[in-house]
Amino acid sequence: METSEAQTSRADRIDMQTTMSKSPSSPGVKLNPAESFSKMRRIIAEDPDWYLNIVPCLSDLCLQSIVSNFEENPMFEVLTPTQKDFVHERLSTSLDLQVTANMVSDGVYWKRCCEQRWDICDLSHYGNSWKRMFFERHMEKIIELFIPDVTQTKTVLDMIPLCKNYVKRLDISQLLPPVKEPQNEEDECGSEFSSDNEYDEPSMDHFDFNILLSKLTNLEELHLMYRVKQCGMNFEWKMFEMTDRDCESLAKALKSCETLKVLRIRESHLEDEKCRLLVKYLLDHPSLRELDFSHNLIGDRGARAVGKLLTRSKLEILNMCDNNIRGPGAKAIAHALCKNSTLVSLNLRLNRLRDEGGEALGKALLDNNTLLHLHLGANEVTGPTAIALSKVLFQNNTLRSINLSCNNLGVLGGKALEEAMSRNTSVTECDIRLTEVDEQSVSYINQAVWNNQSLEQKKHGRESKTK
């Protein structure tokens, strides 16, 4: 018996002999030329990308030439929409923005640019525009890395003509101060005898927004934080606050930016004088709708200025969370609420209003029919404030949410709110956690809120059917 290996070898020899007998070199055998070529040709390409293909179309070769020479000779005006898409998919993302900014329209090219630079690209935050995302984030990075007296202002000014049509929001999470020169030992010894005048110290002014905001004709939102990220061992408190000159230049810039709708300045050690200066330039602003001065150092004098702003603006949202506002400041805001007809949301969480301010706001809401959301959490208010607000819930059918959490309202305050909520049909959110309110009152209030939520859902259902 032959082994299987021997049988295979023998079969291969027989097959080879058969092939040789049928080859064109064998006498008396004639094959079709095409059949002969397919049987005799045994080529295996060593290049894995090698393949047989037709010659590219002349139009494709021309488009590829446009891609290769786009920076020297952009020819978009002669291309059809399909041809433009072909070019957009192949253009280098490292091209100079002077060439692409106003030449390449929104679409796949800017998507490629964004995804190459940033890992997270949430298009919903940028109006579903890749081009807007690229230029907003690019400008933000320029400002956040701008070092006064070191970075040339030209780097910002050169970008303005390229991005002004696309930038609607700037979210600046860092502003760098000037570089402080290291002192040698002689300077340190001499400093003991120098004066303590603040002007002897290096300037700590930050980026000057006065050179930028008036030129961004489509800017609608500005979010600022005067701080330094990852400052390490070089930490100084001055890195986390705006200077007087910063405030003055920013105030003038805000007045010139007439398209601005949202202004947020948070965690910047903003105190009364700077708040008053900013408000001075924001009075009668034509488009401002939201103001956020949360997590700062604003006290009663700053709150009075904000109250004046409420009477001379069209603000809809005001956030003064986590400041130093006390009773007098709250009274000023309450006085403005009596006259205001545009504000729909007021956040005074984490201040020190106490009952002096809480009762004043409650009385003001008796004459206000526009405020929808009120947050007075963690303000050291007690039962009298709860009683004042319960009168509002009896009479006011405009208020939708009220937050009194982290206050000592007590049993009497809870009973007053319970009785008011039993007759209220508008409040769909009422937060009374950690308020020392009796559990039974909490249960009744929550039940009333759920009933109002059900009524609201049914109302929306009927409205959607009629549409």
C-alpha cells in the first residue's frame, strides 16, 4: 500500500504530464489564443496594491491636479457641486487658512479638520456646522494661549477677517497673565528697601477684548473665566482674577458688541466695583438676554447695580449664584422685579439673603407675572420666607419651579407651603429637601406637584393634537 503522501506526489506528476501534453509546444495540439493565455499565464504580484484597472478619466486627473495645486491656484468657481465634493474629500487639512477660510464651504473638509484636531466633536453645540466648530475652537485656543507682552496682537487680528462670519460663541476657560521675570538674589535683597506701591509690580493685565469683540459681528455668546489652568507650583491668587484695567477694557468691548445675547463671567473674583463698572456699560444693551455672574465675590452694592440693570434691559435669565449678596442686595433685586416684565429665571442660590431678602422677594412676586423659575437654595431663610412665598403660590399662577432646599423652613413654613400648594395649579417643581419640613407636609407638597405635572402633560397633549 502506498502512503497518502506518495499518492499525492504521483497525482501531481500525472497532472503535470497531462498539462505538458496539452501545451502549445506539444505537436498536433491547437488552442484558442485567449484560452492558451489564461492557462499558461501564472503571475502573482509581489506588490499587494497591484491590480489591473482602466486608465483614470481625464476629468478625474484634472480634479486631482486641482487638489495638488489648490494653494497656488484655487479654481472652485469653475467646478460643479459634485466636483467640489471630490476636491473637498482630498484637500490637505494643513492648508493655510488664508486660502481655505472663505473659499471652502461648510461640509466634509471642515469635518476632517475638526476630527483631526480634537477627539470630541459634538456638532450639536455649534448649530450643526463643522466650519463654525473649527473657527470657534480655533479662536478660543488662540485667546487662551495669548500671553500679554509676548504674543503678538497680529495673531488675533489676522484671524478676524477669516472667522468673523462663523464665530457665534466663545467659551474662554483660561486667560494667561504676563510672564513674570525671575528675580536674582540682588533684586530680592533690593526689594526689601523698595516701596510697596502696587505699580512697582509687573502688570497682571490679561488679553484685551477691546481689540476683538467689536469686530466679531455675529458673536452672540461670551463665556469668560479669568484663571490659569495647570499653574502648578507657580500658583498666585492674582492668576484667578481680573484687574481693574481688564474690567474697564472688557466693559467697553461689551458695549460695542451689540449682537451679544449671553454673557457669563464666572470664577473670576468679580467684586462690587468691577460688577458696577460692567453693569454701567451694559445698561440699555439692545440684545443682552442672559447674564451669569455666578461663583464670584459680588455683594450688596453689586446687587444694587444688577437691580438697576433689570429695569433698563431685556434680561430673561439672571444667575447670581454663590456670591455675597445679603438682605439689602436682595431688596434691590426685589424692587426691580416689581417693575420688570421680561425676566423668567432668577438664581440666587448660595448667598446670604436670610429672611430680610427672602420676604422682600416674596412680596415682589405678588406684583410680578413673568418669572417662571426661582432658586433660593442655601440662603439661610426660615419660616417667614416660606410664609411669604406661600402667599405668592396662592395668588401667582405663573411660577413653574421654586427651589428652597438647604434652608431651615421648619414645621410652620412647611405647613404654609402645603396649604398653598393644595390650591396652586402651576408649580411643577418644588424642591424642599433638607429644610426641616415635616414628612407629612413633604408628602402633600410632592403629591400636589405630581398632580400639576399630570395636568401640564395633558395640556401639552391636547395642544399637540390641535396642531
